[in-house]
Amino acid sequence: MILGMTLATFTQFHVILSLIGIVAGIIVALAMLTSSRLPALTALFLLTTVATSVTGFMFPFESFGPPEIIGVISLVVLAVAILMLYVYKLARSWRWVYVAAALFALYLNVFVGVVQTFQKVPFFNALAPTQKEPPFAVAQGIVLIAFIALGILAAKKFRPATPRPTFA
């Protein structure tokens, strides 16, 4: 039992959090291309992505390995994104730092999603049972290239309006 749930139920909960984070994150990332902030969806993306990483540590594991390393990196990057957005309010260069951190966190979530797809979905597992086969490398390569391109475009185009200081 994990958080009062069976392992199967907890796994479903973890996957649902991850999928919500990915979908919300993709919408937020695409909105960056038009300088839209989407505050509620951004908060949902950040919250569910943090929750995905945190719940990932609750699964039983024998040794600290790649999934846990990705989880730690994700949490550090998410902390940076949250700090840039909510504390530094995307001022000056903190804007592109936020973009990079948010998109890197989303990339890590998608990266793990691709790994899980090739491990758990029979059709994809048949294509790359050890994840050392070309279909797996091609899928991860496409995801990486797409995120690099999206990151460059978002860093250039994301210039949301910032509130002007008011003087009394």
C-alpha cells in the first residue's frame, strides 16, 4: 500500500498525474509562442509535474538508479521554474530561464513517458524490447529535437506583459 492505495491504483494515479502534466505543459508551451501566460493552466502543469516526480519516489525500488536521478533533476528544474515565475515574476533574463526550466521539466516528463510506452505497450515493446533498438532511439531523438526547437522559439517569442509598478 502506498498512500492508502494498492500498488496498481497508485500507479494509475501517478500515470494520470503525469498525463495531466504533459497535456497542460504542451498547451502552456505552445501558448508561450504567442506570449500568453495561461496562469491557471501553468499552475496545473507545474503542480502535476511536481506531483509526478514526488510520487515517483514512493514506488518501491532496490537502488537509486536512472528513474530516481531523473526525478531529482526534474524537481530541481521545477523549483527553478517556480522561482522564476512566482518570485522573480519573469523579470528581465528570468523570463528565458523560466522558459528553459519549464520546457526541460516537460521534456523530462515526456522522455519518461516514451520510455514507459516502449516498456508497457506491447506494440512498441515489440519494436524495441531492450530500448537499445533504432525505433526507440528515433522516437527519443524526435522528442529531443522537437523540444530543442520549441525551447528556442519560446525563448525568443515569450514576452508576456508584465504589470507596471504603481507609485502612490
